[in-house]
Amino acid sequence: MSDAIQIRNIEPADNVAIAAVIRNALAEFGANKPGTVYYDPTTDHLFELFQQAGSVYYIAEIDGTIVGGCGIFPTEGLPEATCELVKLYLNNSARGNGLGKSLLLKAMDWAKHNGYDQVYLESMPELSKAVAIYENVGFEKLNKALGKSGHDGCDIWMLKKL
């Protein structure tokens, strides 16, 4: 793999490429089901979505090609000072080298420096490799969902204090 890895904030021109990364990853793991971001219309408009106060979305590039991303979002209905880690996906060619963990840690660092005390996330058994990474950095499983993400296809809920 090349050394030309860049993590930067999302730009308007990134919408099509990052939506493709997200949907391809979900399809690859058989997680392209209703109630997930696969069918969420905001997946096609992430730049616009992440203009909301209290949110950020990072794009990962290798040699100028978008290979993934990860965001923080102030999901409605979450406890005070809690944000949601959202849309952490990588192309299969960009996995296994720590890039996903780098995106995750950068997003959590942003959350901590922007007034959040804890980070919540939702996942599913099909994404067990990602769940293992979340557990590795200190996320703990919950018995039920928090907030109103609208993603009722997810049945793994996790929380980490910052």
C-alpha cells in the first residue's frame, strides 16, 4: 500500500464516491438490508448532512482516491453530551492496515474536543470485524438502542465514555 494516505474533512464533490464506498461495503458483508444506511437517502448527501452543528465527517483517501470515511453526529434523542459515531466504512482494498481505527480515533478525538462526553454507535452482526475494533478501543455493548437514528436494521448498540 502507498504512503499517500490522507484523512480530511468531507467536501461537496465527495458525496457520490463515499456513498458508493458505504453501499459497496454493506453489500460485501450482506448487510445491505432495509433499516440501514444502505437505504438511507442521506447517504447520497453526506456533505450536506454534516453541515449540522455538532457534527463532522472525515474522508480517507489513498493516492487521491476516496477509500472510506467516518463521522460524528448529534443524533436526536441521545443523552446529553452524547454523539453518535456514524458511517465508518472502508473499501476492501483499504482494510487491515489500521486506517479504520485511525478514522475512528480521529472522530472520537474531535467529539471530545467539541464538548461530547460519550460516543454511541449502532452496528450489526454482519460487521463483526468492525465490532471487534470498537470493543478494542473501549466501546461496551448496550441492551437497547439510544436515540432516534432510524436504523432499525441495527441490533448491536455500543457506548464509550470519552
